[in-house]
Amino acid sequence: MVVGFAIVAAWELVTAAGVIAFRRPIYNALALVGNMLGLAVLFLMLNAQFLFAAQVIVYAGAVMVLFVFIIALMNPVSDVTLGPARGGEWIYGIVFGVIFAALLGVLLVNQGLTGRSGPSTPEVINAVGNVQSVGTALYTTFLFPVEVTSVLLLIAAVGAVYLAMRRIR
Amino acid sequence: MTTEVVVETLIKTVIVIFGLLTGFAYLTLFERKVQARLQQRPGPNRVGPWGLLQPAADGLKLFFKSSSTPSGRDRFLYLLAPLISVCAALASFAIIPVSGPGPLRLFGHSIGWYVMNVNIGVLWYLAVTSVGVFGIFLAGYASNSKYSLLGALRSSAQMISYEMALGLSLVPVFILAGSLKLVDIVNAQHTWWFIIPLLPAFFLYLIAGIAETNRAPFDLPEAETELVAGYHTEYSGMRFALFFMAEYINMIIVSSIATVVFLGGWWGPLGILPGPWWFLLKVIVLLYVYVWLRATLPRMRYDRLMALGWKSLFPLSLAMMMITAVVVVAAEGTL
């Protein structure tokens, strides 16, 4: 289990570096796909099978296919090569890096490496069923946030349709 | 995870891969034979009795063919694309139970009739196929050819659109069976196959499945009159064979899932044949439907194909899902 985690974690770091290190946009996007698939595998190792499927279908499958689509359509033959980084970008990197490290540090001090286990232990989830427990949580405890999110997505879909229709006219 | 489980899974994986590859080889022969009979001609009959060795001859030919490659290709992605397609196709079969209800007893072990019986069941299939789209798209992108790119755009747009209808047409089954596990779904069909209460959902699934595998009459990505061969125009030899393999294995998988989910899987109306034979028989019948449609129907126009997917199949499968949910809740008396 620990060995498996180490392999996946290394894969995650390498692909995450690939997202910003490759010089051609299509490889950046594919590194992101690899990263999302690795994240899905981490979910699987944590007994979260439903999250694994959702992560692969929604992010690796749907969202990233769209990214790759757009990249391929925008510059099918000659890819843009980015110029050398300007000085200003380093400052953002350092600021957000420090904030992220501080958050991680606070979590580590407060929770320890393994975190705290909630009421849904692997045994409980395996008894009820993974999909069933996620479904129950989403549609009872977290019903309001789920509905608000779905309305938000609906607004986005309607907006996209409106913009597309206006272009046609 | 014990060593025993790992070894068992490995052996089953090898059997499934071997079975799918054999199935692919003979599906090509089956298709050519059936299509020939539908068109009043004998079909391949020179290599071996009834042309039974034809797949082997085809395989040898492709194997020894020199692989020509386009000059402006993206070297890494050009090699990666067929591998993604084939791996995705092979991996989706892992969840399919070919027989049941009990496990197989062999050498004192009880062995399930599936590679894995995961809680997410069919979601595994949907997840794996959504990654398979990358194989097709990258093939078109990496080939550096306009036919390939246009074919890849068409086929990935088609696959993404029909995946929605495909997934949603299966939801009524989950509602009736109360589980996503394919073994539970088949067991729930002991008395009634789900095709009886869910006939519309079955047809929605079948249409979406044919479009998802890019087969006639929805084989727009390979419309040879305008796109040469679509996304695999620039592939030859064994690399082409990999795409060919992925397409036929996907046909087998769509048929297998239809069998398991709607046609009662291993249950037969009479207790004559053992489970795996019933499963195989139903899959072959569905594959025959595939070939039959290809020999019968002309190709659709692309805009009508997308309109059919988004404006007919998608709302219809949503409606089917809602109706099933309402009926099930009403039948339980909680409404």
C-alpha cells in the first residue's frame, strides 16, 4: 500500500511538473490528463471508487478532451512556443507557494500525517456500498449545496447557449 | 490483497485478453460472411474450410506489412494513440460477469466469473471509454493530416455526445436493480429480463452504443468518400490493426453490456445450456444486429447525427429515467 502510494505520488509530482514544463500546449494538457488519472488512482486506493469514476469521467474524460480539442483546433500544425518567463511571474509563484506550504504545515501540525477518521470508515462504506453512501450523503446531508451547484451549472449552460445563438444571428 | 487474489486476477486477465482477441479475429470473419450472405454472395471461402482461417491470413498480412509513417507526425503521440485505444477497449471487459450465479469451483478455490466485481460497476465502463476517446483524437492530431484531424474531431465529438445518452439509458436499470454491480443486476433479472419493462431504454442504449463505437449507420468518422479513412488514415500495418482491434472489441463490449444489463446475462429461458453459452449466444445475436444494420442502412449526415444524439436520444433517455424512478417509488407505496 505504501509502495503503491509512493509510486502514484511520484507520478503526480512528475506530471504536475510536466503541466508547466513542456513547451508544447498539447503535452501540457496531456500531462494534466495524466495528473488527473493519477489522482483518480489515489481515490481508488482510499476506497473511494465512486470518486474514482467521477474523476475519470468528468475531468479526464470530458473537461480535458475539450481542452485538447481546443488546443488542436487553434494551432494544428505549428504550436506556439512560449517566450522566456518574465521576472514578475516568480513573485506570484513564491507568494502562492508560501501560502500553500503554510496551509499544509498547519494541517500537518493539527491533524498528523494520517488525518482523523470520520463516521464513514471503510468498513461502514463497504457494508452499505460506495455509490450508495455517496448518494445518501449528497441527497440528505448536503442537499442544499448540491442544488445550489446544479443551479449554477444550469446558469452556465443557459449562458453558453445564449452566446452561441447570438453568434448565429 | 493476498498473493492468491493477485495470481487469480492475472490469470483471468490473460484469459479475457486472449478471448477478446480471438473474438475480434472471428468477428471480422463473421461480419464479412454475414454481410456477403445478405448481399447474395459467398464471402471469404478460400482460406481453410468456410474461410475459417481467413483471420489468421489477415493477421499475418498486417503483421508483415511495412509500416509507413507520415513525415510531419508527432512521434510520441503517434505511437501512443493506438495503444490508448486498445488498452481502453480491453480494460472495459474486466467488469463483465460471463456466468453465474455462484462462483466457479476449481481446485478447491471459488472463482468469480468476472475479473473484478467493483461497486461502481458500469461506471467503470463509462470511465474507461471516456479515456479511450483520447486514443482516437490523438491519432488524428499526431498524424499531421487534414483527413485524420477532421475524422478525429468528428469521431470524438460523436463519442462524447453519445456517451451521455449511453450512460443515461442505463440509469433505469440501476433504479430497478438497486445496484450498479453487474452481478447484482443480472441476479435481479432471474424472473424478468429488464428488456421487458425497459424496452425503450434498451433501444436507446443500442442506438447510442452503435454511435459510440462509430459503426454504420453512424460511421461518419470513416466516411470514405470524404475523409479517406478518418482518424487512422495515416496508420498502416500493425498500428492500423490496433485501431481495427479496438473498434471490434468495443463492439463486443457494447453487446456484452447490453446482454448483462437488459437480456438477463447468463440466465436462459430453459435450463438446457450452462450460463456461459447463453451469454455467448446473446452477444452473438447482438453482434449480428450490428452487421445487419451495416449491410442495410445508408450513412447519416453529420448534422443529423448530432441532432439525433442531443435532441432525441438525450431527452428521451432522461424521460425514461424519470418515468422509471416515479414508477418504482409509486410501486413501493411511498409516493
